[in-house]
Amino acid sequence: MSHLYEFRDYHFNGDFDAYKEWWKEGLAVLGARMDVLGVWFDSGIPARISGADPMPLPHGSANVTWVIRWDDLAQRDQTWEALQDDEEWIACADRHPGFEGYQHMSVRFLEQL
């Protein structure tokens, strides 16, 4: 069976240490509801951008990326919708160190070769 992979890229410009600490709880809560393959944070090593026509990145490269594996888009949509009424997730989100820190977020859907 092929899966759908959701890549979530964030440009977070807030208290990065507090954000990373929050993710420990966030990952436990989200991971109980979806197949989170991992969460990655910027290492501090500058990104290497190249190509025939590289795009300007006003916020720089994403400094947080996480990946979720889904059976299909319908499962993904149903799971995200259910989070809106999930008391444990709502309580976890209330402890987030600052949603205003998200300068840019993108979500991509990929299939594995």
C-alpha cells in the first residue's frame, strides 16, 4: 500500500528553546493520534541554496520540519479535523510558547518512490 507523506515546514521566530521544549509534549500528544515520523530542528549550519534560478527566501530556510505518514488524504483531513475538539490537544496547544512566532508555514504532500 502506498502512503501519503505530509511535510510541514515552519519558519519559527520566537523563543526557540521554549518551542523545542514544548515539542516534547506536542510530539507525544500528536504522535498518539497520527503517525509522526519525526520532527527536525535547525542545526545552526547555514542552508545551501542553489539551482538555475534560486528563489529569494525572505524568512530564510525553514527551521522546523516534521513529517506525518497517512493512508490517504481523507484520513489526514479527518484526523486534523478531530483535533479541533480533542481536549488533550487543546490543553497542549494552550501551553505553546507563542503561535505569533510562526512567520511562514507550508505543507506539502509527497509520495514515496
